Amino acid sequence: MANASKHDSAFFVDAGRRMYSRARDLFPLNRSITGPAVRQTLNYLKEFLPELQIRSVPSGSRAFDWEVPDEWMVREAWVADESGRKIVDFSENNLHLVGYSVPVDQWMTREELDEHLHSLPDQPDAIPYLTSYYSRTWGFCLSENRRREMGRGKYRVVIRSEHKRGELNYGELVLPGRTDREVLLSTNICHPSMGNNELSGPIVTSALAEWLRSAPRRYTYRIVFVPETIGSIVYLSRHLDHLKAHVDAGFNVVCIGDDRCYSFLPSRSGQTIADRVARHVLHHTDPDYKSYTWLDRGSDERQYCAPGVDLPVASILRSKFECYPEYHTSLDNLGLISPEGLQGGYTALRRALEVLERNTRPKVTVLCEPQLGKRGLYPSMNKKGIPGSARTMRNFLSYCDGTLDLVDIAEKIGEPAWELISLVDVLRDNGLIKTEDTP
């Protein structure tokens, strides 16, 4: 993985623009935890990830303490005043309709309608995003400004939606490596028309999958695109024993597309190799990254790190869910994410995977300090001061006692681990260290 091909380098440089273009394509779809827009999204991803398998689980299937819900589809939904003017229209913005709303067709007073309207007084231009997956009700979301414009007459409410026995769909891509040890990448495909949360997740994950497809791999990569909560629970209910036996590290990929900051959310233990690598990568990517605790969880890390599951899954994010003002509103749009933000998220996660791939426990093969000069690894003239590369090499070797891995040593000498990968190769090729692969 350290030696990128010309094709790989071109993709890396162009990744931000490619990802943003894909985000534009998928943004309008009314994704939910089930339904046709989820299948549309998965079929779109399959166009450039042909090995992606689209799985289906029938409505009513049990998954631990949960049950797969019915499918939900919407043909139209709107609120009109007595003159026929539509005040709220699902066709203008799919956040206008509360997710999983039941069918309605009736006239009602403003007072009656108000019980089913949702707005944000402190964000008067924003449409909130609300769902009611497991309780049959209905509602509309609108900006506070639009709500204040509504008069006190009667309104016709129309929701032509359908709930039916169908299936929950998720995508699964397994890329075999040299070993059966696995890295899990999981992302969500269940929110409509929001950029950072959650469209950035599947976009960045699919770009990582494209890169991994053509890269030499020590690990086997298990990459899943699931509806949040119910999707990961369903997946775990069918694969838990295998995952517990094989997964060495994993990342839940969400909120990875804006360019305001980087963030870290640990696994429940906080001490897995995924946690260590994520902290290391973020420190060298942005020393001012925001670090959260397990108590700040809120996405599928809740399931992957649940007691009894305990997978080593952490999260590298940009602006974390629930921690930026546009979260779960119409303001989390394509203007909030950017090619640069997506590129930054992709780069941080890619570096983490590169470090995982090449993590090793090096042990020096000679006693005392090795003679670097005779191997062409040290300047022949002993001038004042030690060149940076030579100092880095000597510092690195001083910790190669067979007890520390690459991440440990990189932390001790203050260097990015991904920049030490080529040094490991040089020292091993010169017989100065032997290495043992380690998670």
C-alpha cells in the first residue's frame, strides 16, 4: 500500500471532486430505513463497486430485541390553504414530511394542524428532520418563518404514503486479503437530503472501497452500507460470531464531509488498535482535532461496541453529529460539505487503513547501534548536527526491541506512522530489523 500506482495517485488527487459529484447525484433521494430510495442508492454505488452485494431481510424478521419494520413509500405529501396554495410540499424538500408518516387526506383547522407541525424557533430558516419509525403517526416539518406566515383558516392535509410488508436492504462488500483477519468499515444509507449527516459517510466509504479493491491487502475488508441502528443490529444478528472471531479493527464512517474540523469518537473501551491509530492519525492531521468520549456516542458505534458485541470500532469524523448547528436540518445541505472536506475525511481514513495494514512489531537484529554508513544509510562526512532523516532512523531503531509496534514507536519519536512505512522497508531490506505483523 505504500507504493501507489499512477492510477491510484490520480484517484487520490481527484477524490474530492469525484465524491462531491456523487453526493450531488444521491442528495435528492428520499432515503429512509427501508424502501425504494435505499435500493436506488445501493444500485448507484454498485455501478462503481460491482462486487457489492445487495442483501434483503424480510419485514417482521427478528434481530435480537428488534423487528424489521414494514417498507415505507411516499407518492406525495402536502399542506394547502383554502385557496389551494401549497404551504408545505414534500416534492420541494423531502425533509418536509416526518419519516414514516401514515396516510392522511382531510381538512382541519390551524389549531388542529399545529399539533402535527414541527419547526425550530431558534433556527427560523431551517426545516428540521424528524422521523417516527416505530410509532404510527404523521407530521410535517417546515421553517419557523413559513409557519409564522400561516393564517388561521382551514387547511387540507394530504399524505399519500404506504406501509407494506417488504424488506430491509443493505450492501455488503468483502475484499479478501492475505489473511482472514478483518477490518470492518460501516456507514449509513438511511437519511434523506442531508450532506454531512449522512450522505458523506457512504460517499467517502465507497471511495475508500474503490481504492482498496486495487490495493495489495494484508487484511480482509468487510464494508457494509446499512440503515442506521436497525441495519447494524440486523447485520450483527446474522454475523456476530464471525465478526467477533475475525475483526481486528473497524471504523464507523459518518459525518465526514465538511471542512470545519476533525473529530474522534472512541470505542467503548477506548483502547483498541482502531482507537490508537485514529488518535495518531488525527494528531498528525490536525493537532486541534476535537476528542469526544464514549458518552458522546450516537451512531452505529452503539451497536458495534455494545456489551457482548465489543467489536474494536472507533470513528474518525469531521464535524460530529449533534455538535454542529445544521445537524438534522435542511441547512445540512450540499453547501455544508465540499470537495475539500470530503477529501480530508477520505485522506484521514485512508491513512488509518494504511497504518493498520503495515503495523508491525520491529526488532533490531544487531547489538548496540548499527553501522549505518557502510550500508549507505548515513552521511559519510560527520558534520555538526544530524540530518533529519538520519536522526529519525536512529530514533526509530532505538525503540525496535520487539515489544513496541509501529504506532507505539511513531508516538514516541513524534513522527506520522504512515511516513515511517518506507523506513521499515529500508531497514528490513538491509537486514537491520525483523518484523512481525500485528494488529
